[in-house]
Amino acid sequence: MTDASSFAGRLEGDLVSLARQGDLEAYDELVKRYQERIYATIYHMTANHEDANDIAQEAFIKAYQALKSFKGGSSFYTWLYRIAVNKAINFLKQRKNKHHYSLNDLDFNTENNPDLIALISDKTPFRNAGLTELQKKLNEALMKLSEPHRMVVILHDVQGLSHEEIADIMDCNIGTVRSRLFYARQQLQGFLAEYIKSS
Amino acid sequence: MNKKDQDFGELKTLLKLKRHEVPPVGYFSNFSAQIIAKIQAGEADEPSRSPKADAPWLVRFFEMFTARPAVIGGLAASLCGLLILGAIFAEQSEPVANNFLTVSVPTPQPQTSDLASISSPALAPAPAGIGIVAKPTPVTSLQPVANLFGQPNSGSLFQVQPASFAPAIQ
């Protein structure tokens, strides 16, 4: 029996090889490495904690079952993201734009973020809105976007992925990613005009 | 305002708010364990599914019907169609069959004088003018007879008639 802690420092490729052979402890380590990012991506897409929990778990289980088909052409991380993104988009299509919000709380660091504080300070025009109200309005605006546009904004502006990584995950070219990102931002700017100074 | 002029600075800042939305404290501490448990449960289920695959074909056949009610509907409809076609085909082919089967072939009467040719004691010749002589007429007849409903039974090919034991008239 391998000690679970011995997997902590292992390379991703080694863990994937072991997991492909049925080593669940190796896969457990892979889950731990990516659980927060995968969960967050799905949560931002659905704006619902319970749905995000279910879809993230399904994505990790599906990835384990499909590990034998993973050729290694892209990184495991990108491949896993692709599974999660497809799961989230399929889920949202089935739900047909009926949004049930179940938003997570903002962490205590929010109030210490100077950029965000600047957004709600009295010096700026919009804005007597508190952070919680802003959070709600932002989520509502995001949910008005189509799934591919929302996904691009979340992966780029929230998760911080590069255009190339997003193109790989969404199986499209970089030009498509850029145009979707521009269009999505423009849409959001319109939806949130009340809260954002015009550039 | 063109693409390059629009930097969406404030929007990007606003979107950073999303990074501060976090699940309840301790949520991830058990997350991977739940996934591994589900994977193990799924693997444990697989052997229990295999006997189902070895189940008798009739069981699997009925299970298929349970799963797909449309299949049983289609199958039942095609069976009914086959039955109707069979009945129509039988109706059309009966006259030919009757004509063919009602051709009577004269059976040669055995010569009572030729005793050597009669092997059965039941067919032994009676004294002249008296006695019972078995007629070699076949017991079955192809002639139509009235059925239970009083109509000639054209449907059946064979009817049984009582054997004739009338006194032979020489």
C-alpha cells in the first residue's frame, strides 16, 4: 500500500500513469490538485453551489473512467477542464436558461481589495451599492450571456487562463476566443452600465 | 469607439469580484474522498451487473420490453399483421386445395371369389346374400358437411363419416 502523502510531490504525468493503471490514491492526488479550479469554473457558469458540486464530481468521475482514452496530446489539466466545461454547458442547455441562484459568500478578503472598494466608494458615481448587491448584479449579467461567451469571460477574466489555453479547452481557434471575449465584455458592459463608468 | 480603444478596465475589476466567491469553509477537505468513494462504489457495482448479462435470454428479452415499450408495441402489431395475412392467404388457397383433394379415385373392389388375395379375416367373404362385408370405402371423406353452426364446413379438409357396415348386395 502506497502512502498517500508520497504522491504530493509527484509529477502530473506520473500520477496520470498510475491512475490509468487503477491507482485511486494517485487519482485522489490529481483531484486535490484541480478540485478548486474545476469547481470554481463550473460554479461561475451555473451560479449555483449545489449544481457546481454535482457537476464537478461527475466531471472527475467521468475523467477517471475515460483516462484510458487520454492520449496525452494535451496536458491532463486541459483535458480535465474540457470534460468539466462540456459537462457544465450540457447541463445548462438541459436547464434551458432557468437559473436558480445559489451564490457562495464573498470571502473576508473582498473588503480589503482596494480595486473593489474603489468600485463601491462614494467617490465613484454608481454607487451606493454594497458588495453583495454588486455580486448579485454581476451574476445576473453573466447569466444573460450565451454559454460559450460566458465560458470565455470566466476562463479569461475570472480564472486567468490564456487565449491559447481557452482555445484548447473549448476546441476552437484563438481568433474565436478573442472575438467571443470582446463581444461578451461589450454585452456585460451594457448590462452593468449602471455600475460601471463608461471608458 | 473601436476594439482597441475599449479596455474594459472597470469591468475587469468588477469581474475580479467573482474570485472572492468561495464555497463554505471545509468544503474541499472531503471533496476528493467523496469522488474516490463514488468511483469505488461504481467499480463494486460492475461485478453485480455481470450476472444480469448471463441471465436467460427470455429474462433479457422481457427486460428490453420494460425498457422500451415501443418495441413491444411494434412487435405485437407485426404479429397481428402476420396473423391477418396468414388468414387471408389461407382463404385464397382453400378452393384449390379442395378441388385437388376431392378428386375421387375409384378403388377396385376386391373379388370375393379370390380368397387367396384376402389376408385379413375381417374381410372374409360371407355366405352369398347374407353377412356383413366391409366396404373398402375410405372412412374419411372430403365432402362438405354441416358444422356446428349449420353451414357447410368448407374450411376443414377432412371430416369423419361412420364406416358403412351395410349388408352386401350381391
